[in-house]
Amino acid sequence: MDSKNNQSPTSRILVEFLEVAITSVVFLKGVYPSDAFERRRYMNVVVQRARHPQLRDYIHSAVSGLLPFIQKGLVERVAVIFFNTDNIPLERFIFKLAMDQSYGSKVEEGDLEFSLRSFLVKLSVSEGLTKVLPRDCRWEITAYFRSLPHVSTSKVADLWIPTDTKQWQQPSLITPIKSMSSEPLSVQLYLEHPSLSEPKPQEKKIL
């Protein structure tokens, strides 16, 4: 049986969109050389696709692993987090999600894709909203759940593990990038930066 038959169109389109959008974020931040990506067209917008198999597979596997949880309405936010060498977050791109599960297959896919396409266009010109990252930073994809999911038998879903990511002690500074609110899907994309009053990590002293 084709597993796609059990997927709602909204969930499938959202997961595909997140994979492309997260790749766009990583490209935007310049973590890798520009030739690590290649131009492709998605939703009639020119986007970036990772050329390196490990990078492409990490993004694809992580987002695909969220599909069963998105279908159940368990995923509240998906974040792309950039860290310094002390594992402290420097910047977070947040995709906040809300989906009406009762719509099923009644959604107009063309209308949904048109709304999501505007996020990709906005992302491509959002570099000025972000901060310059150190060259030795790292990044990861993190999902925040509305409630803890039950143990899954899906090998793809089991790729997700609890995170030990450090959190900021003060409320973050939020910069909105793009939002849409419609039936059956609402998405907000915004940036989070540490507050100006966030305690600085103590410098390591060599005796």
C-alpha cells in the first residue's frame, strides 16, 4: 500500500515546504560555501537545494520524520537553531504551525501552495534581519511538541530524539518575517535573538 494514500494533502505540502524553507535558511546564513547548493524551482520560485548528500539527507530525514506528528497535530514549532562553540543559541528561525485536522482532502492545494510560496520569497530577502554568525558555529533542526508523542514504530519518526539544547534565561527578542492564517493551515515565521540583558557566558581563563 502506498503510504502517501494515508497522508493529508496539507501535511504533505507542509512537510515539502519545510524541507525547502529550512534549506533556504541554511543557505541564507552562509554556513556552507555557496557552491554547496544548486538552484532549483519549487512552487514556481527559484530556491536552493543542498548538493552534498549528507546535508540534503539530514534535512530531508529530519523533516520527513515529523510527518506522522504533524498529521496528528502534535507539532507546534519547528526551529533552525544556530549555536556558538559553547552550545549556546545565537539565533533561531521559528516556524510556528497550526493545522485544522478536520479538513482532510478538502483543501485546495493550489491556494495553499500560493500562500506558502510567499514565505520562500520573503526568506530570500531576509538576510538584513539576521545577525552575522561566527565561522565556527553549528546548527540543528529542533521540533517543539504540544504534547509528548507516543512511542512510534516508524523508523523515520524514531530519528527524532530529546534535545539537551541550552535555553536563554531571558525572554528572546522576536522579529516577524512572514505569517499566514487561513483554513486549514496557519504558519508564522519569525526570528529569535537573545535579549540584550541575557547573561554573557563567562570567559574561560587559562591558569
